[in-house]
Amino acid sequence: MRHTFSIFTAGLIGVSILASSVMGQTLRDIDALERIGAKEANIAPPSQAAQHTKLTAEQALRVRMLEIESGERAFANRIPDSEIIPGPPLDEREQIVHVMNRMAFGARPGEIDEIYSQGGWLSWVDQQLEPDNITDSKLEELLAKRFPWSKMSMTQMMDKYPIPENYENQPELRQQLPEYVIMRAALSNRQFKEVMCEFWRNHFCINQPEGGAPLRSYTACNYEDQVIRKHAFGKFEDMLIASATHAGMLEYLDNYVSRRGAWNENYARELMELHTLGADRYYNEQDVLELSLTLTGWTFNRETLGFTFRSDWHDTAAHKLLGKRVPAGKNGGDFALVLLARHPGTARYISEKLCKYLVNDNPPKALVQRVTNTFIASRGDLKKVYREIIMSEEFMNRLNYKAKFKTPFEFSISALRATGSQLNELASTADNIMQMGQHIYNCDDPTGYYDYAEAWLDAGVLTKRWNYAYGLMAGRVRGISVDPKLVDRFKASTPEEMRDKVLKEFIGGDVGDHEDKLLVKLAEKGDIAKMIAITVGSPSFQQQ
């Protein structure tokens, strides 16, 4: 049997070597990091963990640092007979750090200690699972003032923000929708809702392109609030129907022109492949055809942008979907959506995807099954599904601690929150996120942006992350200001104490040796701002 000293299950391949190289290029006035050879990890599933060998907390921390430095990460289950040396359970502070990385876009300055003093992570989770009971009035007032369109109907938006002559979109709305998303994610007290809105934003993906779809200037803005945000803590079935009947989705996947004798299969295919059952599961090409014919006549009114059913466009022939006879007329489309929403295959697909998002890139099968059962029993009650995942033993297992890699959006928002930044203007940050490869509401594919680590492990992208972290603390990100008092939080009598405070606040206390050497040198110089920049740009901060 082959042994591995890795204590984590899911996927960062070569993060450290890429990030270390990037640091040497970006921080030219600091000693460049040595290049580290990365090797492929051999990781076994949690169910095969050895029971006869234990690591102390100190040993686990040391292994953690070595893993970060060497890039000792890969997919779970790659080597079936590997044996994991299990680490100790997460301590109380680590549990809070873990929750704030998965159920929030990171903690604000001092928030970890605040949660610790107010009853721990369980109390915080209970509050976050009821987002409507959390006060967010200051943010709502700010949003209404800065983005007045967020309180308008689509027809009101069309009147207030006309498309300029020779333009293919409404440029003000196209610029402001990503900024609106960023501001909510960074400032909201309802952090878990923001995290789940990001999940569903990618699951039920539409875009707001620069040209070719001028109406989406309005429909994408409305879609964010009336489809994603409205239903993220409701029933999956309701969100599916809201998406299927929204002008943004109807236009994005071409169903708005689908009619008898000239039907379009795009939406029907993605409805099964991406939104419900999953690719090539439970359905075949005949089902795609039958569903597309069932949905003929599902379109929207060009003046109001509201859903409408055109009976004169509808294919009235008898249809079958997944072996079930489908009624004619609009009732047929309604029947098909409910059938798909309540199908056990949909429960499995959505549950597995949520477990990947909240636990790790390769979640335990037993957990996925339990979550699937909850999904089915509750008819897709998303609050109950989320709770099943979060309260599971697997969620808080050390194997899943910092086992995921932040997307550009997650990194940027967590950097803003960790530094307590004031958001005066967000165009530059939205542009930075786009340059990192994640243009908000403009994904090239209906899949949305991928959540797993390998999608974002690129030296060029990591360079931009380092630049953003360094620019943030140097005051070079336009429209963003870090409170000078942030630096005062980390002043101490010795360089070691200063370093320890920075690490504890921003990454929970563990960092690679090479970053640590730089931090010690900077602490000796008293350059706390640069210490924070290095920490926020480090491989450890990229993990969640």
C-alpha cells in the first residue's frame, strides 16, 4: 500500500510554484521567491483514511505548509490504495475560518474574533440560513442611490436608459450590473446569500454582451434580482420556472423565436443538460426534440419584456418527455418544467454540484446521497438542502479545510472584505476581475464559470491577482481605499508578533516558508502594508 502525507482531498495543482514565480515578477523590490518543484499528489478518499496513525495539530500545520509550498494537491480517489494520515479535528477558530471561506467571501477585519466571542460558527450559520432576518438596510439605501435602476421594472429601465443611436447595448447598465454584483457581495451582511447567488448566477447563466442583444441591457439587470436573488433561498422548482419564463433566458438561449415548423432546440437542450438532469443523463436526443416542440410559443412581449405564450406558434402535436405524456398548450411547458424539477436525476445533479461548491471538488458519495435524499423529500427546498450540507460531518472535516481554490471573483471580493476597503467606485475592480478571466454577466458559454481549481490555475491569472493585492494596499486601485487604521491593528513590539498577527487575521495562521521569510523581513522594516499585500496575494489566501 502506498502512503501519502497529504491531509486534504481536493485540487490545487502547482498553485505554489505558479504563485511564487508571479511574486518574483510583481514584487520587484522584495527578494524573489525560490522556485519550488511541484509533484503530483496521491490522495485517497476519506473513507479509506487510516485509523492507526494520527498527527498532532503542530504536525498537521507543518504538513499544511509543505503542501502549500510544493503544490501537493490533486484529485481525490486518483490512487485507490493510498493511505491518508488523518489530521486532528479543526479547532474552534479554524472552524470559523472555514465557515467564512465557504459561506462568506471571507471575513472583514476583526470578524473572526467577533464570531468567536458571540457563540461561534453555529450561531452565525443559523442566522445566515435566514437571510431575510438579517438587517442590510444601509446597503440597500446605498444600492438604491448608486444604482437607481435596481428598483425599476424593465419598462421603466427602457424609458430611463434608452439605447443610444448606433449602439448595440445600453452602456451605462452594462457597466453597472457587474459593479452592482460586486458591491452586494463585498458589503452585504447576508454573506451566505451572496455566496449562493454566485452559485446560481453561474448555474442559470445568461450574459449581457457588448453587442447583438440590446434588450439584455435591461433583462439581465432584472434577471439578477427577480430570478437569482429572489429564489436563491426558496424552492428550486420556482427558480427554474422563473428562469424559463424570463425574457433574459428566453432570448439568451433562443427560445423566444421557437415556433411550430421552425423550432429551436438550444434552450431545451441546456434546460436538461445544464439546469436539471445533467449532461447525457436520463434523456436522449428524442427527449430534446420533444421538449423543444413542447416549448414552442414560449416567448416575451417586446414592449414590456414580460413572458407571453403564443398559441399560434405552438406545436400542438402529442409529445412525450422522459416517457411521460405531455399536455398540449402552455400547460405542456409547465408540466415539463415541474417534471424536470422533481426528477430524482435533477436532485442528484444539483446536490452533487452544491456539494462540490461548498465541500470540495470531489465530494464524498455518501454525502451527495444524503443531500439528494433531502432534496427529494423537501421538493427542492434549498434552505433544507444547504443545511444538510453545512451541518454534515464532511463539511467540517479537516480534509476539506482550504481544499478549494478561489475564482477571480471570490479572490477579489475576499481581498476587499479582508482589508475592510471602502468602495467608492468599482469600474476598475470589475475590469480587474474581467482581466483575471471572469467577466461578470458575460461568460462565453451557458455553463457559467467553472468552480473547480484547475479552471483557474494559470500563471497569467495569478500575476493579475498579485498585482491587485499589491495595488490595493498601495492605494493604486481606482475607486478603492483601504482604511489607514487597518495597519494599526498589526503593530507589535517584535517582528514575530507582527507577522503572527497578520497571518492569523488574513489566512488563519498557516503560510509557506518562502512567504514567511519575506514577511519576517518586512516586519523587521515595519512595512505592514506590504506584509498585508504579500499575505493577500499568497497561495494560502487563494485557498478556501
